[in-house]
Amino acid sequence: MLFMSTATDLATAETVGFTLPGPAWAFGLTAFAGFMVLLGVLWSFRNTAARYDTSATVSTARPRRDAHGSQGAHGATDHGANH
């Protein structure tokens, strides 16, 4: 019978709840500030793809070739050209 009274006492006893180490609004404010920092990092990389897109700049930077595909008497002058 002793076991029954102990189980009943434990079941009906008021337990102490978990308390947060600060007010609830502080956790929301901390999360919001963290998301704003991450948004700032994301914003700093805006338009990066357009700055490093070489397809538009390379086609306008190359000199025009004549009908035979050469650039003159000495051939191609850039180091990456195909010979």
C-alpha cells in the first residue's frame, strides 16, 4: 500500500515548470536581429553574378578578324587564342 500512496503523491504533486532565462520578447528580438544580419550578408552579394559575367564583355573586347580568321601579319596576339 505504501507504493500506491507514493505513486498518487507523485502524480498529483505540482511540478516546477521550466523557466526561460529572460523575457519571451527578448528571444523574438534576438531572432529578428539575427535574421537582419543574415539579410545584410545576403544583400552584400547582390548583383555579383552580373559583375562577373564574362560572356558579354569577352565578345565585345576581342578585335574583329578578317575573312580568313587571322588578325593580321603576326596572327593572334592574346595568349589564350587558338593557333
